[in-house]
Amino acid sequence: MSQTRPAGTSVLLVVDNDLLSRTVRATELRREGFEVFEASDAHEALAVLRCTEVDILLPDINLDEGAMLADWVEKRQPSTYVAWTLGLSDEQTTTLLH
């Protein structure tokens, strides 16, 4: 069962096993007005996807089982856009935190 959301609000799911990268990316996206869910791995992401309609999936390119996650989304939620991301460098993280 999908959660309802306000009209015009895009829902994103950030998937990254690095807590700092995931938190910084999710925080920045929330500041931009997006509704953001977070997951530390593909299994957590699947749990979110099974109960929430997500517009954009943002998995880290190095995510274990990332290909399985993308395949699941393609087959079961084809309207969800998958945009692969790279983890943030220490310099990028520091810049975004200040």
C-alpha cells in the first residue's frame, strides 16, 4: 500500500552504505524541497519501495546488489527513474556541511 503525499512533491530514495555521504546528500535534497527517504543497502531500499511510491531512486554506483535493486525497480515500478550517484569525497562533504 503506497503512502499518499502532497501534490507536486517529488519523492526520492537515497541509497548509500556510507552514512555521512547518504546523510549529506539527503539533507541537501530536503533543503531543495524534496521528500527524501534513506536506505543503507539494497534490502532497506526494497523495504521502502514496497510501501512508498518513489519518483527517483538514487543508489550509489558501488552499492552491493545495486544491479538487483535497479532490475527490481525496472520490472515493478517502471515509472521510477534510477539515477546512479557517486559517493561524496571528504572535500565535498566538508563543503556541504559548512
